[in-house]
Amino acid sequence: MTVVIGLTGGIASGKSTVSNMIKKLGITVVDADEISREVVEIGKPAYNQIVDVFGVDILQQDHTLDRGKLGALIFSDHKRREQLNKIVHPEVRKEMLRQVEKERKQGSRAAVLDIPLLFESKLTYMVDKTLLVYVDEPTQLERLMQRNGYTEAEAKLRIQSQLPLKDKRKLADEIIDNNGSLENTQTQLEAVLKKWI
Ligand SMILES: CC(C)(COP(=O)(O)OP(=O)(O)OC[C@H]1O[C@@H](n2cnc3c(N)ncnc32)[C@H](O)[C@@H]1O)[C@@H](O)C(=O)NCCC(=O)NCCS
Ligand SMILES: Nc1ncnc2c1ncn2[C@@H]1O[C@H](COP(=O)(O)OP(=O)(O)OP(=O)(O)O)[C@@H](O)[C@H]1O
């Protein structure tokens, strides 16, 4: 039986950091952010729908999506965000399920789904266990501003578009505290995996 683990967190809480540690342990990670980029490539059904709904203004000169422009639009307007989610999320879900099925067929011991909006989008039915990468809000804000070069206002809009991490704590089966060093995070991760797999 394949144990399917839902890895989640908030923006810049450290999901990719933990997901890279998981990959190094030889476990497959299915990445919702990566898939969400693939399903909006030129000519894909979601791309065409986005252009229909948001107009050609959100395209770059080479006709690919202008992610900066679309981000500025949807993180400051929850109605626009829901419109985008409605187009992109079903496509992401379909592809994630396809990749999990592949792992099951191969008889993998475990597979990890890295889904930022696991709780918000009520996707816990897809997984057996939920693992939250947690940081406190000042650390999240600081790491996000530093990594993406956002202003404090831009970073806060993005953080506020998600369920607060302190609320996600109550929903997760296990929590990794990523406020400390990477070594400390790795130790916590290995302890959780040992328990589940
Ligand atoms: C708005 C877009 C174009 C901005 O692209 P950009 O390259 O700047 O960001 P990226 O895709 O790398 O996302 C970074 C992080 O933002 C957060 N985020 C992205 N979309 C959303 C959303 N709809 N609601 C809340 N948080 C979100 C996630 O924590 C994600 O890890 C892009 O995020 C997007 O297409 N979002 C809709 C799809 C989605 O919900 N993706 C996230 C999980 S599937
Ligand atoms: N324990 C840590 N100590 C210091 N910096 C860290 C730590 N963990 C992660 N970081 C840094 O914080 C930033 C956010 O981490 P990461 O990219 O892994 O988050 P994420 O949750 O995947 O973000 P997103 O959802 O936006 O893709 C990165 O710049 C990363 O290098």
C-alpha cells in the first residue's frame, strides 16, 4: 500500500525546502505549483479560458501568461482569485490524481503531494496523512520579502490570501516547525516519516 502524504504550509513557509529533503530520501513528490504552471502553457485548455476571462492584457509579448500581472490582480481581489482558481484547480487536481495513481501502480511505499492550498481547497480526501510546514508570521513575511523582492504590502496580500498558518496547525496530523535551522527541520521530517512509512 502506498502512503500518500499531503505536504502543506503557507507561502514561503518552507514547503519546497522540505520537499527537496523528501526527494533526496528517494520519495516521489508531486508538486501542485509545478503542475499549475504546466496546465497554463500556451494552447492548453486552462490557458484559453484564462485569456477569455482575463483578456489579452495579462499576456506577455510572447503570448505566455504574465504571472506578475496576474498575481497582482488576483492577490488584491478575491473575486478575481476565485475566477482563476475555478479554471486552474480542476486541471491541477486531475494531473495530481494521475501521478498518484502511477505511484500506486508501481507499488511505491509512499508519495508526497505538495499542495499549498490543501486545506483551503478541501483536498484532504486525496491523502492519508497531512504534514504542515510551519513558521511564525514575522519569519514568513521576512522570508517572502527576501526571496521574491516583494514590498511588505505585496507580501502581506499574498499571506492574507491563505488560511493563517496558526489555523492550519489545528488541521494537520503532524507539524514541522521551520523557524529554526535546516538541520533541525530535517531531523523533524525524518522522525515523522519514520512514524508513517
Ligand atoms: C497567480 C499566479 C499566476 C502567480 O504566479 P507566481 O509565479 O507569482 O507564483 P507561484 O505560482 O509560484 O505561487 C507561489 C505561491 O503563491 C501561493 N498561491 C498561488 N496561487 C494562489 C491562490 N490562488 N490562492 C492563494 N495562494 C496562492 C502559493 O503559496 C504558491 O506556492 C499563480 O500563482 C497562479 O496561477 N495561481 C493560481 C493557481 C494556484 O492556486 N496555485 C497554487 C496551488 S495549485
Ligand atoms: N529553516 C530555514 N532557515 C532559513 N531560511 C529558510 C529555511 N527554510 C526555508 N528558508 C528560505 O525561506 C524561503 C521560503 O522557503 P521555500 O521556498 O521552501 O518555501 P515554500 O513554502 O515552498 O514557498 P512557496 O509556497 O511560495 O513556493 C526560501 O528563500 C528558503 O531558502
